[in-house]
Amino acid sequence: MSDSSWCDITTENADELVSFYQAVMGWKKEAIDMGGYSDYVMMKSDGTPVGGICHKRGVNKEYPSGWINYFTVANLQDALDAVAEKGGKMIGEIRHHGKDSFCVIKDPSGAACALYEKGQD
């Protein structure tokens, strides 16, 4: 069984959207250098990360606009094989965050989400 691990939004103007969510939700931002611009990890006032706000460029240029939920799977490659078998498709390549791996997909209905495999310690 999978569970939601993370969510982020990809948008043309992340800087503007960050200020919206800071005002509406009371979130704080932590800039992440993306090589010439910053994407953001958004956190509750206690410092708990709640999601990301990303520019639709660089490694995220192929991602659909809007919020993307990241669902934890036991084995990313097995899950991606099932995506292809059941009529979905990968958006971009498998990416890594430390020992973890993830890939954005579209299901047969066209809805986007990401599959996330926690790396072994």
C-alpha cells in the first residue's frame, strides 16, 4: 500500500506563489539553489516541511503545472513497470534526492502524481 509522502507545485512564477502561501497559510520558505534561480521548501511555523514550490524550468520544465502528490512505493522500478503496463507514462526521468528516488507520472486519465521510493540507510 502507498501513502502520500510529499507534495509540491510547479508554476511559471514560484516567487509570486511563495508569497501567496506565506500570507494565506502562514508558511515559511527555505530557498533551494537550482543554479541561477531558487525553488522553495515550504514549512509550518514550527519548521515542519509541508511541500515545495518550484519554477517550471530546469529539471521541472516538463512537469505539469499544479500540485503534485508524491506517493511512497516499495519498489520504484516495479511501480513504473506497472504504470507502463496499465496505460500511464513517465514524465521525465527517474530523479534522486540523496538515497531516495522518484519519478513523476501521468495515469491513464491524464492526472499527474509522483512515485517515491525511500532509499535504504
